[in-house]
Amino acid sequence: MTRLATPPHHGGLVVVQPLRHRRCAACRRGPLSLLVLEDGAPRCLECADLGHLVFLPRGDTALTRRSREESTLSAVVVRFNRRRARYERQGVLVEEAALVRAEARCLADAEARRRRRARGAKLRAAQDVRFTRAFAAEILRLFPGCPAERALAIATHASVRGSGRVGRTAAGRSLTEGAVISAVVAGVRHVDTPYDQLLMNGVPRYEARRRIAGTVEAVLRTWEAGVEVRSTG
């Protein structure tokens, strides 16, 4: 029988996933999906007194670590990679009861993380509501003629978390006058002028902005003067 290459020692028991069909040198059982090398000769898990362990594939680091912590007896499973000329870890063998306990611990952690995420989402939502209201209030301070519902709509659009819009920039979060005015200008451009239709008709963006600049300025002046103006579409 051809001897197998000796896998590296991991500071504990090592089990091999063979690349070729192998039989146990003791009981002749085979082909073996997993084996232990004893003095270079393959042994099945039963003959190596590891038959009661269950295989946990690699991939979940926390589950693997906890399974080994919970298991009195465990082994690392490796397989030889011919291309890289080295043994690579495939998973571990642990006691079934230990795996069950480890899974329970991971599920408890997952639930705790879910609750933390939910609390964080609730906190962020409350922060977003407060910020949007503050943004809308600043719009109304600068443009007292702006309808309150428009101010809130502009603030809501500009401050969507993760949108990259002006309300989420550093200047926007600080409610600087320039950022607030930029948000208002964008809102007027899209709602109170034919800007979007011009773009749809193939008019270049800068040319479309030039064409509607007078309308935007007129709306802003009216709002600054404290006079509400209806949308012209």
C-alpha cells in the first residue's frame, strides 16, 4: 500500500480527507472518506476511536471555535491540495452534543445582534426625523414664503441617509446656509420648472439649467419675501 504524505501537526488530532480510495489498515473497511494516519498507515475513524464525532465544515468561524470549546474531543480535518502542494483545513470533527450547544450559543448571539440592529435602526430613524425637521425649519427661516409641506418635502429628499445628497454632506448636517439653499434650489428646479421635461427631450443639463434659471430665481425671491407661490410644473 502506498504511504500517504504526513499532514502538518496542528497541536491536536488531525484527520485526513484522502484524494484516493483508501482502506483501513486494521479492519480493511473502505473506501474511507476520512482517515487517521498512525505510523503512516490509514485507520478509519472507528478504529481510531473517533467514530462518534460529527463533521463540521469550515466557513463559520464562531461556530467552529465554540464547537471545539464545548467538545472534550475534537480533530482538525485536512485535505491535500496538489496544485499548492500543501494540506488545507476543511473543517473539524466534534462531539454532536458539543455542536448542538455551540449552535445554541451562536443563535443566542445572532438574536442579540438582531436586537442591537433593531435598536440602532430605531435610534437612527429618530435621529433622521429630528434632523429632517431641523432642516425644514432652516428652510422656512431662510425662505418664510415657502409652504411648510414643501419645506418638509425638500428636507426629507435632501437628507435621506446614504443618498449622498446635500443634506448628508458635512455642510448639510451642519445646516450651513449654502447647503440649505442648494437643497431648495434643487427642489424648485425639479418641481416648479420644466427642467425634467427638458432633460427627457435631450436638452443638455447645463443648457436646461440656463433655460429655467429665471423661474428658479423668481420662486426663490418670492419665498424669501414671505409670499407663497404655486407650482407651475
